[in-house]
Amino acid sequence: MRIRNLIIGLCVLIGVYFLFDSLSQPNPNTLEGDFKEVAMYRNPNNTGPVIRVFAVTVADTLWEQMRQYGDMMPYTKYGTTTVYFFRKGGEVPSEIQGTAPHFDESFNHNCLARYHKDAMATVTLSTYPFLHGEL
């Protein structure tokens, strides 16, 4: 009886640990910067590369936080994930397209950064991508 109670107690502790660990994982809400997704595109193709493009507002130029946010976004092997970060309170596109340019050029001046994870999982974070003419 004593061993049975010990095993049950141990199982309960392990279950509580797994529950706590799964609920305390970092997510976009835990990052500084008040990130808010305002537009998203995902192509309907499930047999080829999946293309995801996001438009997100952020309160400040927190480059490392932006990279972490991008790393938390969905990604499919051999697909691409692109996140455009815009200054909160500025002009932001409400619709995103799957092909470049992903939004109207009138929003370029408010774009702070572009996070891109390509088909080989290589990540790049370009600061002020339209100001430098990188895109």
C-alpha cells in the first residue's frame, strides 16, 4: 500500500511538472514590444512549399525581440516565413499578398524590419529593409 501511494504521488508530481512546463513556454505575448499581428497570408498549397507572410506592429525597435518573435512564427520545412514589422500607431497594411511586393509601397516608410526564414531554415533580419533598398 505504501509503495502504491509513493508511485501515485510520483506520477502526480511528474504530471504537474509536465503541465507547468508546457504552459510556461515562451510565446509572442511574453516578449517586450507589444507585438500585434494585423495581417497574414498563407498559400493554400499543402503539397508544395508553404508560404507564410505576416504584418506585425511593434512599439519600439527591439531587434532581438523581433527575431525571437519571428522564430516563434509557424514554419514548414522547405517553405518560407516572412514577418514585416511596422511601427505601432503608423500606417500598416491590412492585407498581405503571397508574392512580392507583399503589400502596397505606400507602407514601406513605416516598415522597421523584415524577418525571413527561407526553405533551408536560414534566418535573416533586415532592419529598415526599404530604406536601404535591400528588397
